Amino acid sequence: MSEWEEYGFKEESNDANKAIIGLLNKLLKNWYWFALGAFIGLAIAFTYLRYSTPIYQINAKVLVSDEKKGAGVENALLGDFAGMLGAKSTVDNEVEILKTRTLMEEVVQELHSNIVYYRKGNIRDVELYKPPFYIDIIEIDSNVVNNLFNLKPISEKQVQISNSDFQETISYNQILIIPEIGKFQIIRNSEVSFLDETYQFSISSLDNRVVDFMKRLNVEVANKLVTVIDLGFEYPLKRKGEDILNTLINKYVQSNLRDKNTIADSTIAFIEDRLVLVSQELGSVEGDIQSFKQKSQLADMTVQSQILLENSSQYIKDLAAIETQLSILSSMQGYLDDRNNARIIPSAMLPSDVVFSGLAERYNTLLLERDRRLLSSTPDNPTIINLDKQLTNLRQDIQGNLNSTKANLTITRADLLKKTEQLEGAIRSVPATERTYLDLERQQQIKQELYVFLLQKREETAISKTSNISNSRIIDAPKAENLPISPKKLFVLAVGLLFGLAIPFIILYLKDILNTKIQDKEDIKRRTQVPIIAEIGHNDKYEIELITKESRSALSESFRSLRTNLDFYLRSNDQKVVLLTSSMSGEGKSFVAINLALVLAFSGKKVVVMEMDLRKPNLSVKLNSKNTIGFSNYIISEQLTSEDIIQPSGINDNLFLISSGPIPPNPSELILNERTDQLMTTLKNEFDYIIIDAPPIGLVTDAQLLSKYASLSLYVVRQGFTMKGQLGIVNDLGQDNKLGKIAILVNDIKYNKGYGYGYGYGYGYGYGYYEDSHKKNSKRWLTWFSNTK
């Protein structure tokens, strides 16, 4: 262990706690900057809240009938008829429908939402729900961008319209044509009065407005166990946002009803076509019967045919039913064979065939889905192509089902015909006229039953159509929240406050990391192991007096503390030489040297101060002492003795001064002269303390040459002046023992700037630093001295 470490003071403290305390001190000393930053941040936040456009959330709930999660009311009422009106929708599909661009485009077109009206403000413009005028667009350019116009009422019949490119005065209802925008006219809204001098309105394309609205729309299913869809829409105006969401839901309901009515209308059209054909066939058979009776002059064949009719009536009835179904099958096959036919398949035509009904229902669902997709896609879209493939497969499955059913009915009909032929063999004796009549009557009965069946199905479909209701209903009408969702007041205020506090914090942090000068004790401790012997305070007065014996200021107390600490380093009587040096000029060596000598002299010690900065002496000048004969004269002239160069300081009877003398050309050689040893030996015998004011060691080597005489070397560093990198010099000197026993003395400490660990000015056991900071008549007998010198 080196000697300087032996006498160093070791503090046991936690580095983390020191860092935190140091940071807090730095923040507290600049509290006013944080207060100002917080005020400015909050002011900006309040200004933003005052002039930003609030956005409100409009919410609504829609209940959807989902076959997977609960049947709808309409299905329970209509029973089997509901199957004719299309496939049931799931809630997930309905969510996607509500998000479609086509639906939103219908909303924008109906509400004319691509035109927005504003009341002009000083800072921001306010959108109007009901303006005093309306814009009726006759034609609009499809590529129009957002164009803003000013409108100023001139009279009861005229307004002035302008933008950055033109200005024109027109009358109400007058058609105005603007290139690249379109053709429109201004209509006066008599229900609202003009309250401002200038209004504004913007015209944008439908596509841009649709995109904007779709960004504001949120559709989701909050809970997968229910069939309720939550709709949300964000807009600055509450009532207008409610109107937009209401219109969207209404358009969705209308679209749903259109799908169902499309299926019903297709079924009715198919039945109407069949009725016309069957009616013609029935009329032809009835005409043949009438002609046959007239030609055969038949009056009444009931008695003659009673037995035959009783035996064959059941067969005829069954055969008629078979023929009816075969006729329907043939019609359905013809319908399916036409590949260009994209209409809905009437699934209720074969109620007894469950397989056909299921296939037809799936076919109709896919066909409606394809038509809906084509609204926003092209036939080449992969989704459309996939749907076409599914439709083709289903068409083939339906045709296969019809072929199978027709084959079964054909076999049944053949069996009935065989039984009928057996009956005919039994009545061969019946006249040919009666047999011909029975054939005609049988054809008439078949056609008549088919006609009645078609009439019945047409009425059932018509009744089902009138009973159509949407598979969804509003359970919570669109309603805007009372408070806006944006901007959020507390959030904006918090951000403003944090922003205001962050700016001074960042500035202080950057200032701290970019500052290359010593600011506090930790800067010294982090860069060197040399102990700190004392800390000398700062005097911010322009004039400063040297400390006096009666002085109780913080500055004088700090020098008294230095005097006390010297006892721990200079333990023996022969250790009486203190050398002061520094890194560079201006760190206060001379100031410390003279005041340290004073406090030692006050204690009754005989002290001499040696002005050994031979290159740039200033101590004697500041003390108004003659520098004609000094150290350099003593070294050069052997006739001079130590008594010749020692002179009273004029400050204290126990304090003496040895000036530097004339500036020599070779200061280092003078110090190395053997007369220096003689002088130091003499001084040690005559004085209790010798204070050597040496030149900066960072510039010349004079201090190292003088260090061999020093019992203790004090390395002076100045807060806010000494560079942090220069502490490497004192660290090297201490580790290599180049100056012997060494300690650091911190000068010009501004305690009120947060130095160290929170010591404040006036810390000296209650003694105030200033005697009277406002007395202008207080004279200082040494006006040249300050601790910044």
C-alpha cells in the first residue's frame, strides 16, 4: 500500500444509493425547469384538447338468427315453407356481409356523405350536422379528390363560392360546372339560418369516402356463444354518426330480404310458366272429350262404365299421381339441362324427396352467394370460380337424383299400366267408344290434378313471400357515447405532463453526459483513488475578502476544516511542507495557498508562503507585495540569505511571503540548484508550516521537482472548470508516488448547485456565508481576490 493510500479517508457507502441520491440532487436543483416544462406540457395538452376535433363512438347491437346457435322466430312460424326461401345464414357470414364495401357504398350514396359541411373557425373548422345550404350533385368526376370550397352568403338569393383557383357569385339552384369536379347546384335550407359570415364544404369521391367510413366501422361478435353482432362507428358528430350506422343496418336488412324475395320470385315465375303449359294441355284434352261426345252422340256413359270405373279408379288415381311427378321431373330436368339458366331451383316442387330438397337448398345458397360476390368481384376471381365448380357438381348431383327418382317412378307407372291392362282385358266387351272416352277422361283427370297442384304451390309461395322477415333485428339502436373516445383527456394531459418533464430531463441528461468538466465529488471518485482532503466553497460576489480570524462564513469554515484535516496527514513535527499544484492555470492554487496559510497563522503557527510559479508569478502582485527580490535572486546570488527574501505578508503577523523574484529563463534549473535545499532546510527550522504555491503540473515539471521537499502535495481541482480527463494526471501521480503523499482539494464548490450529497450553502454549523449581501458600502481591503482566480 502506498503512503497516500495509508492516509486516505475511506467511505463505506453503497454506489447505487449514491447514484440515486446524486440524480435526485441534480433534479431537485433544477426543479424550476421541471416546473416550467410541466406547465408548458400541460398548456400544450390543454390547447390540443381545446382545439382538437373530438371523436365519438356510436354503438349498436344486431341479433342474427343462426341455425347453429338457435332457430329464428320466422322459421318456427313458417315451418316447411321457410325451406323454399333460401339457406339459413350463420352469424359469421353476416359479420362479413356487414363489412362489405358494397353495403357501405349504398350508405354513402343515400346520405350524400361524400359532401361535408363546415362552419369556419379561427383555428379549426367544425363539421355541421344541418347546414343552412345543401349541395345537389348532378354529375361528379369519378377521379375527383377532396376539394374544399368557401361559401359566403351575399344576399337572400345569392352566395359567393370560392377556392384557391376561382371565385364566383351564383344564385341558389343555379347549375355550376367546375372542371375535374363536376356539375352541381346550391340549394338553400330554409330551416337553418346563416349564423356565420363564411362556411365551407368539401366534395370527395364516393370511393374515398367509402374507404374512410370502412376504417371507422368495427363489426365483431363479442361472444361466440351468442348470435349478437356488435357494431361500432367513430365520427365527430354524434347524430350524424348515428344516422350513418342506422342506414348501414337498414341497408343490411333490405339486402337480406332481397335475397329471400329473389328465391320466392323465382319459384313463382317457374310455377307460372308451368301453369300456362298445363292449362293449354288441359284445355286441349277437354276439347277432345267434347268433340268425341258430340261425334259419338253420347248422352250418359255412367251406368255403362260404373263397374269399370269402380275397379280402375284407384289405379287411375295412382297412375295420375305418378304421371304428375314424372311431368314435374321432366320439367326440372329441362330446367337443369339449360346450363345458361342461373335462376334459383324451386326446392319445394318435390316435397316428398328429402334428398332433392337438401341438394336444391345447397344449390340455391351457393347461387345467392355467387351473385353477392359478383357485386365486388369479377367472374375470373378464384372464389367465383370455386363457387362455379361447386354449383356444377351440385347440378350434376341434382340431375342424378332426378334420374334415379324418374327411373323409380317409371317402374311404378309400368306396374300400374300392367294392372290397368288386366282390367282392360276384363272389359274388352265394353264398346270401343266407351274405352276411348275413358282414355280421354283419364288424361283430363291427370292434367287437372297437375293444374290444381301448381295453383296450390303458387299460393303457398306467395303467402311465404308476404311472411318474409329478415334473419336479423336491432336489439340496441345506434347511440353515441356521451364522452368522446378521442382525444382522451386524461391520456393527453398525462402525455403532455410527461413530455414537459421529459424535455428538461433529457436536456439535463445530455448536458451531464456531454459535460467534460468536474461537477461533483463522484466525478472525482470515479476517476481516481486519490483521497479528497477538503472542499472549498464558492463565493459568487464580485468582491471577496480574505478570510479573517473572526469570520464564520462557509468559506472560512471550509479552510478551518482543511486545517483540521492536515493533522491526519502531517502527523509528525518534521512534516511541515505543503505543496499546492493543479492541472492548469485558473483552478485557484494561489487563492487556496494564501487562505490556508492564513488559517494556519490564526492558530498561532508561523507560516511562510513560497511563490514558486516562476514562469507566471501572480501571488505577490495580488498581495501588493514587491517582487524585486525573491527566490530567483536567492538562487543566483550567493550573497543573499533567506532573511533577505522573506518578507512580511502584511495580513497577519505570523504569515510571511517569499516571492518568486524576476522571471528566470530556466525555472527548472533554478529549482534543481543546491541552494534550494539550503533554503528549504533553513525554512523548516524557522517556520511551523511552509506553503509552496507551485505551477500547474499538467503544464510543466516544476511541481514534481519541488515535491521532494513536500510533506504533503495538494492537487487543486475546481468544480465546473477542471476537465474530467485531467484527473488521470493526479491518479497517475498517486499510483506512481511521483509527488509523495498526495491528496485532492476541491475548490469553488457551488453547494447550492447540488454538489456532493445535498449540502447547502451555510452548512457551516449555522454560520451564514454572507454578512450582508445588499450593503453596497461594505469595502473589501483586497478587491483583487476571488476564488475563481
